[in-house]
Amino acid sequence: MGTQKDPRWYFKTWSLVIAFVCVGPFMLPLVWVHPRFSLKLKLVITLVVLSITCIITGILIRSLKSIISYYQYEVYSRDYRPGFSG
């Protein structure tokens, strides 16, 4: 008979969104094996996920550089002498 089964829980939209939030681009294989997504939609989702991942990675790198330079400045700008508490 022509009844359509409910999709598995890992093919539902909410689970793909949660997977993206939790594991980022590692959820892309779920998108590519999704039976109801067209090739065009799969490509769009992939490009969006990879773009967001690149942006977040760039922000993380800039933040880490800023933190490292801050602490290097703090350590080298003080009269740092081990064992001296005055």
C-alpha cells in the first residue's frame, strides 16, 4: 500500500539542527544520506554549514591570538622576579 513511513528521528529537521549545534560540520553525512533532500538542498546546506564553521573558526583564532598577546604583555610588562613578593 502507498503509506509513507515516518522518517527516522535522525532525519527530522530538529535533530539535524541539534546535531549542527553540538558537532558542527560532522553532521553533514546525515544531510547527504537524507532520503527527502534534493541535491540542490544538500549543496546549499553544506555550503551554509561550512561557511558558518569557517566564520566561527576565524573568530576563535582571533580570540586566541588576543588572549595570548594579552597574557604575554602582562607577564613581560611587570617587574617579574620569581620568589619576590614585594
